[in-house]
Amino acid sequence: MDRSRTTILVVDDERGPRESLRIILKPSYQVLTADTGAEALEILRTSDVDLVTIDLNMPGIKGDELMRTVRREFPATEVIIITGWGTLESASEAVRLGVADYLQKPFDVVQVTAAVTRALSRQRNRQRLVDFLDAVGAAVGREREVRTVLRDLAQSPAMQQQLRAIIDSAPAGNDNEGQLQVLGMLEVLSETIEAKDIFMIGHARRTAYYAGLLADRLCLSAQQREHVRISAFIHDVGKVGVPERVLAKPGPLDDQERDVIRAHPEVGARLVEPLAIASEVNSAVRHHHERWDGTGYPDGLAREDVPLAARIVQLADVYDAMTSDRPYRRAKPRQEALAEIRRCAGTQFDPDLAKEFLAILESRASDVELDVLADVIASTTAPDSASAVPSVRIGGAQR
């Protein structure tokens, strides 16, 4: 097999769609085909495959089972679902597992080629960032405390230059396009960090969605709303310095591990600072774990001294953390999460913002979760994944 060409595996039990996809993709890629899930896994385990398209309705190993196996065993391989049997449940699981795209049959040439181009671009960007993370790990040591990572990052212009080089590798454009490229790379960085812990997949997008709802309700300016959504999307970028064993630990953290986690807002602010993103975004990343009563971190700010964007992001972050499964606990029921926010208003949360946030969630109880899913799917299928980031509208204790 020629590894100088990108390899795509097409999996579909129906000859017509399978051959159509092969014909569409063959001029640009090396294409392999399989008509069963079992055959697909044999190919994946014996060949280097960059991307796989999967039909959900197949005999034997079903498409959803194959999707889960590919994401588990071959995390570097991009997945596109192409099916005539799509459901809200299967689309939701695809988003949760980080599938690159979800297309309905009948498909057309433009739709398929655009989806493949986006997926392979995301794969290349992710690999560049993985290389950057590997360089960080090699320089500062994966198991050293995050505060040591902070110090070394601050003292290492080479590391900052490497991140800039990754960002600058995208095609040159105007200032706005350059900003979108920076945000697109931070999107990939956030997804790379989330990949350390399967329970975190999708957290950044959901937090951005909830934060966007609250920013809209507060009638903030267009620029303020954009800053809130960007801040929410990249709020955990500082977890680049947190070892995987800590992020995915199923039990309580010890004091040292807790200190490592608590350093991530400061790490994130240091990483964002040299990238010429708005200062409001930088401050929101740094302060999203401050508390209304002044007992938060890293700076112990209180009340209105905590930036507004940070107070908004905190509410969205905590709500998603409480209503999602984590390695150390199951998701809280929705009403229990709302009760926790109500209880902590005036101590952990800005009471006025908490009131508005609760009003949103309580008034839209029947459809807000579906809105989250629809928005996430829309953002992952946008023509330019980087341009989707600024418009993404997508407690108690959390890590």
C-alpha cells in the first residue's frame, strides 16, 4: 500500500453507495473498501488508515458498534458516518465520541469531498498540536507539577515560537482570518486535551453553548458575546499540563493532584496571552474558578472584581460538569443540578447571573439539550471549522 497517499476506508454493505464513494474519492486518495464491520476491523488492524466512512445499518457488526471500536482502538483515525438510518441518539453518540462528520444518504460529491477535506485537515492540525504537546512533555517532564510547567513555559521562548509556528502554518490571510486560525488551533488543542479523558469529550462545546445562551439573555454587545463564547470554549486549555492519570482518576484526588488541577486556569492564561487574543478572553480563562464570595482561585477575587465573562463561563462550566458523567461520579439529574446552582447563588456564583441562568434552563426544559446537540453538530459540519469557533453557542465541585 502506498503510504505517500492518504488512505480512506469505505465501509458499507450496499455495493451502490460503496462504489459511489470509492469513485468520488479515488482521484485524490487511496481507497479501500469493506462490506462488513468484521472486514473493516481486519483492514484497520493490518493497514494504516487515515479516515474511515461508516454506514450504520449493516449486518453482523453494526455501524454504531464499529464506530465505537474505531474511536477506542484507533483514536488517530478520523471517522465520518454516512447513513440512511440516522437517529438523534446515534448523532448524539457520534458527537460525544468525536466523530468528524455525520452525513445522511443520499449524498453528493460536494458534500462528501468537503466532509473528507475538513476531517483530514482537523487530523493534520491535531497531529501538529500533539507534536507540540510531546515537545512540552519532553522539555518539562510529564509527571512534574504544573507550576514547574508554568515556570518553564514562561522562560522558554522556543516553546511559544513552536506554538506560533503551528498557528502560522495555516494559509496566510487578513487579520480576521488570522484570528480565526488562532481560534481554530485552540479548538483542536481543547479537543486534544479532552481526548485524555473520554468523559470530557464535548465539554468545551457544551460549555460554550450554555455560556452563549446566558450572554444572549444579558443582551451583551456582539463583541462581548463573542468573547464569552471563545472564553468558554478554551477555558480548560491549561489542562495541557495535567497528567492523564490525574484527569481520568476514578477516585478522589490527593492534595498534590488537587494542586495540579487548580493550577490549570493560570496555565491557560499564560498559554493564551502571547496569542494576541482579546484580553477579556485571557482574563476569563484565568478567573473562571474564582467565586463570588472570594474563596476561589487562582487570585481570590470576589464579586464584581471577577470579570463578567469569567462569571458566565463558571456557571456554564459547573452546570455541564454536574450533568455529565465523570470518572469519579455519575451525572447528576438535571433538577438536582439546578437546585445546586440555586443553593450556591451568592457564595460560589454571582446571584443575579445564577437567577438568569436558571430562568433559561427552567423555561426551556424540554428543548435545551436538543439545542445543544443541534448546535454542536452544526459547528462540526460548518464549511470552515475554525470559523465555527467564535459563533459556537454552545458544582458544585468539579475538576
